[in-house]
Amino acid sequence: MILLKENACYLIERMNKFFNILLVGILFVNCTSNTILKKPENLIPKDEMVDILTDLFIAIHAEPTKNIDLQRKVNYSPLIYEKYGIDSSRFKESNYYYTSKIDEYEAIFNEIEVRLKKLKEELEAEKKIEDSIAEVERIIERKVKKSLKE
């Protein structure tokens, strides 16, 4: 469980680096174009897009990590589409639309960054608690062994 928490923290750090690189790339691409696309009929709302992209960042960066079944390179994207009741084409249309409106897309990514940082802090706090519990268990175990010897 502790190893899983460490992997989660590591993944979140990697996601933050990936996020920064992606954001800079998007800024460069979008700065060269003044095209704002027509709003798609089935546009995913901005707040739901934040949820989806947050989950996708976590899923993408979890691929190289072993899951509970000790498998690597698992594509979790279809599970996320299923979770939100969308398909990949609807996501791509909405994502493409938001990328054409750089201010909105930047706001989306800022919200994702805030969420990932909060998640990282929560995981680190939980890891500290688990580490403390494990330390107390080791101390108790040593005392029990010592008392049994006496």
C-alpha cells in the first residue's frame, strides 16, 4: 500500500511536468493561429472537461506503473470515457474546440494543476499517517518480542 502511495506521488509529479510541457506546446501552437472553431453541438461543458482531463492525465501517467493485477501499459482512457458517458470522438471535438480558445483552455489546465497538487498533498498526508502507523506497529512488535523473551 505504501509503495502504491509513493507511485501515486511520483505519477503526480510526472503529470505536473508533462502538464507544463503540454501547456507550453499548446501555447506555441495556438499563438500562431487566430482560428476559433465553431462551437460543436455536443460540446462537453468546461467543468466536466476539467474532470475528464484530470482523470486522463492520471490514467496516461499510470500506464507505466504496475496496477493491482501487476500489469503495465494498460490503456485506461476507455474506462474514463465510459465513466463520463462520452466517446473518444466527442472528447476530441470538445478538446479541439477548447484548444482554439486559448484563454478557456488555459483556465482548464490551471484548474487541473490545482486539482493535481491538492491530490498530491492528500496522498502525501495519507502516506505520512500510514508510515506513522507502521512505525508504531514495529515498536509494539519489538516490545512484545522483548517481553516474551523475559
